[in-house]
Amino acid sequence: MNSNDFSGLPLPPEVLANLKSLGYETMTPIQAGSLPAVLEGKDVKAQAKTGSGKTAAFGIGLLQGLDTRLYQTQSLVVCPTRELADQVSKALRQLARPFANVKILTLCGGKPMGPQLASLDHPPHVVVGTPGRLLKHCQKGSLKLDQLRTLVLDEADRMLDMGFLDDINALIAFTPDQRQTLLYSATYPQEILAISNQVQKNPVEITVESLHDDSVIQQLFYEIGSGSKLDAIETLLRHFRPDSSVIFCNRKQQCEELAEALKQRGISAVALHGDLEQKDRDRVLVLFANGSIPVLIATDVAARGLDIKELAAVVNYELPHDPEVYIHRIGRTGRAGNEGLALSLFLPAEAPRVNAIEALLNRAPSLQNLPAVSEPNLAIKGSMQTLALNAGRKAKLRPGDILGALTATGELTRDHIGKIDIFDMVAYVAITRAQAAKALAILASGGVKGRKIQARKA
């Protein structure tokens, strides 16, 4: 038996069967390293990059420790962003399928308090959320953590970067001293070590190699003049033509300006940063994840929690000051056995940042000249077109309803339809670009489940 096989863990057969159905064949290094300790109830301090499988590492463990007969909040997962909290909640719900009547609730800022307060009338077994909103509920008395068994601090370094240290400390004060505390972080600055010393008892330390192999991620660096960054980005996108790419900027204003400049040059791009309202963040992420827009421009904070399984390229419009942030950025490409591409621009004055990355990777960077472009004026668009429907969960709309409505006439097949995302008041469906007009006509004439639904291009 493979030592990284889940069947080697003390898990019930129905849990192992569910893991297999979800595609969990063998444990990733972070799962193999931390799951035995998590299942034994020990505190864990783990260092792992994005995409390492840490959600399952703590999720499997905390679900095993639940007593679903007790309607008390027994596990709390604290995340830096709404996107990551939603991603973690979705993964936990999948992992919880073998367990009867597990209630998992997401509590994040940017959403109305009313519905959250109503959901807390019947305490959930597991709560996932962001520090500020979780603390607010604790202070109001709507979230009670006195029976908490497991506390998870996910991507703790990013929570510190976002200024959540005081909120985290205040939140922990609402939890009992006798609990299991699991801390996961991509990097380990001194502040993280200090938190671990304060809140953990003899934690098992797990470190997963976070450096990236050039055989998996091709890392190319381009030195450019100060006035030619936009031209350089356009050249790289037109030369490599990645199906999906995230371009990292260090400031919000850069994101907006670069997105607008690329659109004017015929490249479909969208910006993601902390100033967007939740509905706009949802729309941006949907358009990128479903293949309607190929280029997403983001800050590090805004991109945290992005769950794009097959990201073709990461582009550094500006190198970060911290070389470990560079490692974290490019770790979003080259996942699940795919080859990845990381392209980085730097000015002569930024050469020390390249040197710092070289020192961390312990190998010389691959310095390149900008390539020639054979089709400089060809528009770059996504393969899909997203339609927005003016109904969602509140109208009891399900993905199968939309799929059924679109394929009912036989003019469209399942192959023409991509991802379907449903929110409270709106639903998004991706259609192959050539069939988008036909899909709009079908929805306009037939509606969904016999109801008139307004649909438009998002």
C-alpha cells in the first residue's frame, strides 16, 4: 500500500469512498505531513504554498472531530478574504457528504447582517469567515464559541498583511483554552511565530517545499525601460497567447489603468482589487474563471483565495519586494501536473529584487529579450461569452434548470454550455462565443422552468 494513500489513515469507509469520488487519490505532501497529527487532535503549524491541498488537510480532520448531535459551533476556520472563505466552505461541504446533518455557515463582511443573524439562530457545526465579521458576531453574542473544539487560521501571513492581527487576537479570546489550533501559512515572518507561540500548545511543525521547479513552471525575466512596460505586457500576451493569465500589480490604481489600457489595445482584461463591491468581485471572478475574459489583473491581497485550477500563466507587471511573495504568486500556475509559465518584467533599478529571487531559488534567473509578435493586431478574447440571468438562489434556480432550458429546443447541446454560477439574486452561464446570441434568444422565448427570465451579456 502506498504510504501516501488515504486508506492508511484511521478514516471510516464512507469517508474514504467520498474522497475517492472527489478525486483525492493520494495525499499531497501537506496532507501526508499534517493529517495524522490533525486526526490525533494535536496542534499543527504548517507552511505550504497555495494549491498544496491544505484545505483538505484541515477539513478532513475537523469534520472527523464533530459531534453532529450537538447543535453547537465546534469548528471555526478564519480566512483573510471572502473569496477564500467561499472556496473553503465549498470544499468542506463536499468533504462533509458522508456525515449526516452537518451545518456549515460562511460569515464574511460585505454581506448583510440580517440573513447571517437568522442563520445563527440555529448554531452551525462549522463556521468559515473573515476576522472582522466573525469578531462582530462574537461581540453581539450571535456567534458563540465557548464549545469550540478546533480553530483553523488559514493563510495567516496574509491576514497579518491585511492588518487583521488585533481582530484575530480579540476573536481568539472568545474561544476556550482547551482546543485544537491549526495554523497554515505560506510564509513564516516573526509575527506568525509569535502568534503560534501564544495560541498553540507544542504544535507539530510541517514544512512543504515551496520553491518551484523549472521543469514544472518556466520562469522568464525581461529587463525593460521605464516607459515600455505596457508595450512589453502586450508583446508577451500576444506572443505566448495563454488561455488564462493573472497579471500582478502592487497597487490598485495600476490594476485599473492596465486593464483599461489593454482593452484599448484589443485584449480582453478585467481588474480585481479591494475597492470593488462584492457583486462586482463575484462578476469579475466568474468572467475569468469560466473563460469569458482571459486576463485578470490583480493585487496580491485581492488574488488571495483565487481557485483557478488550470491557470496557464502568471505575469509580474511589477516584481514584489519580498521574494517569497514571488514564489507564492507563480505557484498559481503549473498545478495538477500541468506545465506553468511565469513571466516577469523588471526595471534596471529593480535588479536587487531579481537577485533576491535568485538567492531564494538558488539558481540564476532566465533573462530573455522580448520576442517578436507575428500578429500584432489580433484581438485576444475569451472562448466563452457569459450571460447574466436576473434570478438566482432566492428564486430556487438551479444549474440543471438553466441547462435544461438552453438545451430543450435541440439548437444547443451540453458542449456549447460552460460553467454555471448561481448567486442569491443573479445567475451566470458561460456559452461558447459563437452560440451566445442563440442562447439569449432561447431564454427570451422560453424562459426557465416556465418563468420569464431576463438575460443579457455580462
